[in-house]
Amino acid sequence: MLVVGGAVWALCPTDLAANARPLAGVFAAVIAGLILQPAPGGLVALLGIIAATVTGALSPKSALAGYGDPTVWLVLAACLMARAMTRTGFGRRLAFWFIRALGRRTLGLGYALVASDVVLAAAIPSNGARAGGVLFPIVKSVAEAYDSRPGATARRLGAFLVVMVYQCEVIACALFLTGQASNVLIAKLAKTTANVDLTYGGWFIGGIVPALVSLAIVPPLLYRLFPPEIKQTPAAPRLAQEELDRLGPASRDERVLAGVFLLVIALWLAPAIPGAAALLRDLGLECLLNYAVVALIGVGALLLTGALTWEDVTGERFAWDVFLWYGGLARLAEALGETGLTERFAQTVAGQAAGWAWPLAGLALLAAYFYAHYAFASITAHATAMYAPFLVVLLTAGTPPLLGALALAYASNLCAGLTHYGTTPAPIYFAAGYVSQRAWWRLGLLASLINLVVWLGLGALWWKALGYW
């Protein structure tokens, strides 16, 4: 980390703002820490904030300003709602409902698990909690029920379910602003870099058509290229019903959580509904147009009703870790942009594509951004290091601002399907031992090609119809 930071400090241009060199060094060291992971992300970001003040790159007040950003509190609140989901068992119940309805065939069983993830992604930004904490134990138990275990019997059922659920997980991440924790950071970078507002409703509406098409194509493709030996799973609905019987009727806390969940999503979508924002303003409820306020109201309701306890809040390590790294990274990235270094990088790179039509330059830049994820162990590190400079380059090349911001945002999530370390659930699923690294990377590359064609082809046409460019 120190070596990387020192090298960037030494190579940074000297004709920029006075704090550009030390800030660039600190920022590079933090990104290296997020990639190499010598410590939790929150600690790495906090050490970066401390280093920025010690080196004089930022004043203490400026360095800590990120923790007062409402979007940081939005992520924290949404992660706490994920804790309530786990505590009440609502997520497991939802998954078993889908399996009971769709799980008679192997492909339908996979879709049942994916549907659960998509529904939860609408308000739960922890893809580790969703795909790792809720879905993975179900994937494993269903596979074992059909005598499919790592090794000789992996291809009976488990290997296919692991690959399908994970490849669809990255599509769920891309579909919602709350799809995974870094999406809100990406929205913040779009605002500070290009003054583009990536709202919850705009993000979802822009992603719904390409996401549905990807979900319609990728699983059958995986089914054909990596087929399970078991094609029918008639026992799966029965197993799901048995689990639902063990859970018993929905508890009061589950019903409260479901109500809060739906209310929060409805209010997040309000700005995208014609007349809804004006109605809230007329009623004196303009505060409900702020995503962070809505999320905090949701957490407050869960606390007041007892569906979430204060001990849950103080003990949710993931949520507070996200709070620390997100607040720190957002401020460091914003401050680095203020020095002019990002713009200098954009001018240099854009000069290499001088004379290219912006669609061609945009596709080349998006492909470079997408496949650079082979070098990153998390979406957070990738987006923090590359989103802002690549967005500026796209704009310099002539790409319409909202189109560039959205395309990079969706790509930041979809690229995580490339490797077995692309985002938080990847190591969990890979470590189960059902799929070899070679098969994982081969299938991830094929899925990535389909996703790029769908999202940059059909998706671009959809965004044109929406007036996004």
C-alpha cells in the first residue's frame, strides 16, 4: 500500500492544486488496500482519512465531511434493514415461497432462487447478506437433498445452481440502486463528477428491460453449456413446504418488516411516478423525497415496533464497516476530483481516441472498464479507482452524460460475474467446491459477452426511448 501510494505521489503532475500529489498518493494507497485486503475495508478507508489530514492534503473538517453525507446514512440504514431481514427469517420464507411455486424443474428451481434475490435487492444493498447469507444455505441444502456434493456428484445439480444463482446475482446488483453497497457510491461519483443524478427510480427503470432480457437468456444458456444431470426436481417444492411448515405462520415481526420494506420501496420510487413528487410537496412531506430520510424512517419504524433491536444496530458489523469505507472513499474521491487530476487523466486518454465517433470511443472505453475487473477483488475498489476518470473520458469523447453515467454504473456490477472473487458472494459460492476455477471463468466470460450485448445494445435503445440520451 505504501509503495503504491509513494509511486503515485512521485508520478503525479506538479502543476495541479497543491494538495493533488499527497491526496493522489493517499487515494492510491487506499485502493491498493481494498484490492489486497490486508485489513477490513472500513479500517483501510479510515486510515486513508487519517493520512489525508496528517499529510495536509485535507483539513480535518474536510476529510471527515463524507460521514455527514446523507447517502452514507442511506447505505447504513439499508444494511440495517438487511439485518432485520435475517433476524426475522423473512428472506428464507420468501425463497421457499418461490421454490414451492417454481421448483419442479431444475431451471425453474434456479429461477426461484434468483427471483428471491431480485425481490430482496430492491431494498437490501448487502449482496453478501442476500446471496451469501440467505440463498447459499438453501442452494447447498437442496443440492445435497439430491445427493449432489463437491466432487464426483457436483454436476448432478449443485454446480449448475451455484453458477446460475451467482451469474444472476450480478444482474440483480445492476438492476437496483440498492443492488449492492457500492451503487450508492457510484451515484455519488456521477453527481460530483458529471452533475448527473442517478435516482432510485431512474436507475431501476433504465435497467428493467435489459435486466429481464439478460435473466431470460443467461440461465438457459448456462443450462445448455453447463447442464445439470438432474433435469427434474419434483421433491424441491415438497422440501420447501416442509421448511415453511417448520417456520410456521409469518410472525408479527415478519409482517412488520414486509410492510416497511414495501413502503420504503414505494417512497424511493415516488420521484419517478408522475405527480407523486408534487403531491408530497403539496402535503408538506417533501422530506420523503430524500432517499436517506426514507431509509432512516424505515429503520426507525423497525426499531419502534421491535422488529429490529438496538443490539442488532450496534452489533451489525457489516453495516458499520460499510459506513466507514463508504464515507471515507466518497470524500477522498470527491476531493481528488477537485484537484483537477481526474480531468487531466481524461484529457490524456481522450486524446488517444481523437477523431473517433463517440459511440465507437464509448464502446471501447466501456469494454476496457468492464474487463479491468479481472484485476479487482471487489466492485467497490474497481468503481472507486476507475468510475470517475472513465466517466470524464466518456464525456470528453462526446458521450451524453446520463448515458455514460448509467452505462458505467451497470457495467460496474455486471463485470463482477467474470471471476470467483468479483464481489462478496463470489468466494462463498466458489469455496463450496462445486465448480472449478476454469469452468467458473469460462462461463463468466460467456455470460459477460451476453450481458454486454444486451445492456449496451438493447439497453441503449431502451434508454433512447426513455429520453436518457
